[in-house]
Amino acid sequence: MFTKNVARLLASMAICGTLLWTVGCSPKSETEPSAAQATSTETESSTTEATTNEPTMSEELTEAQKIHQTLGYSIGTDLLLDSYSADELKQILAGLELSAKGEKPDFVDGLQEQAFRIHSEKRNRMAQEQSAGAVSANKAAGEAYLAKIDVKEGVVKTDSGLRYEILTEGSDKFATASDSVNVHYHGTLVDGTVFDSSVDRGEPVTFPLNGVIKGFSEGLTLVGEGGKIRLYMPADIAYGDRDSGGPIGPGSTLVFEVELLKINP
């Protein structure tokens, strides 16, 4: 929300009238140079640049100025200022300047709700676009990974799309979907990123098979008690297209190694 404090911060960082670029300000000459002067100046400039290392605009700033412009850039990014048109941004900066001066226009109170709604819609739309892009990228990575798994010896594919391979044969006792199981598991993404592991924690977990994701519930009925299985789960039998938080992005394929320690009917 555009609080007054944030508004004043933004206004204080509108150096040379912009929050989005780290540039310095230099005064313009009151008299425009003639064409001949301009040509001469350009020639001298080219020669100077070829023989000296002129500081960049950012190098002309003090450390404090760089820090505050960085803060302004971060706040501007968080407020999605780059999603507004040039004219809209001009009006936003004008409003920030008024706030910094403590000058409140008469129309502000009546339009705040509408202004916040516009910004909220922009934020929601951007989140949806980012999520859709992440789903597409994660599913493509998962499909490429599973294509390699499908030709691996010992891997079985079920009707649901689950792939599995038995790492250690268990007993002839198998769990059903209504059973509770005690397991050790190690979960990774297709790039090897570990997102959860009872093995790393050093403590097995007990849970009902009808209370976990579909791929896990199905997979634990395919290995006997005391056995170990590796499960490859496409997103539609894992967490789907939703963002479950942490390393697991929307549309992610998951890989689990699970040791079925005990079945509890």
C-alpha cells in the first residue's frame, strides 16, 4: 500500500526525475552550440575518450547517492513502476512530490480506493504471468527428464503417469491406500535440488496413504514392506500447477527415494 512514508522515500530518490535508472545530473548550456562547434566538440570528445578513461555516470555519484538510488530502484521495482506508461509515471512522481511536501490535493481521499485497485490488478496480473511462465518451464524440464527415465532399464510406467523402479525388494506384504505407513524418504527436483528429506533429518515419518499426494499414495502400494522404491512423479500426480512454496515450483516433476519401513493397517 502507498503509505506516506514509502511515498516520501520514493520522492527523495527521484534524482533527475526518475526512479528507474541510475544516472547523474549535469547542467545544460544555456546557449546551443553551432554546427561547427558541435562537430569540433564531437571530434575532441572522441579523441579524449580514446586516450582517457572517463568515469561513468554511476562513478560520479557518491556512495550515499548510489545507496539511496539503489533503495529507490528496489522500491520502484516492488511498486511495479515499470508497468506504468510514461504519462502515468509522471503523475505518480508528481503525487510523490506533493506527499513529500505535505501538500494533499482535494481529490486524493475520494480516489485512493480506485488507485489501490489499479495497482492490485497490475500485481495480480504480473503474478499470474510469472506463474504461467514457471509452469511452462517446469513442465518442459519435467517432460525432458521423464523422456530419459522412460528408456532406463528397470523403470515401470503406470496408467497415472507415475514411473517407478524397485531399488530393494521388500516382503510379500503390500500396503493399501487406506493403510498408514512408516517411511524414510528423500525428495528432489529433476535438477537434484533437495526439497525435503526424512533421511537428512534422521527421523522416519508415519502418515496415512490417503492423506498424501497421489504419486506418493500410489507408489507406496507398489513395494513390499521393508523394500525401497524410487518414484518419478509428473506434476499432475504431485502438486500440480500450484505453487506449494519453497523449492517446489508450479508444474514441477518430483523424484522420491522411499524406504517402506512398516505398514500400519
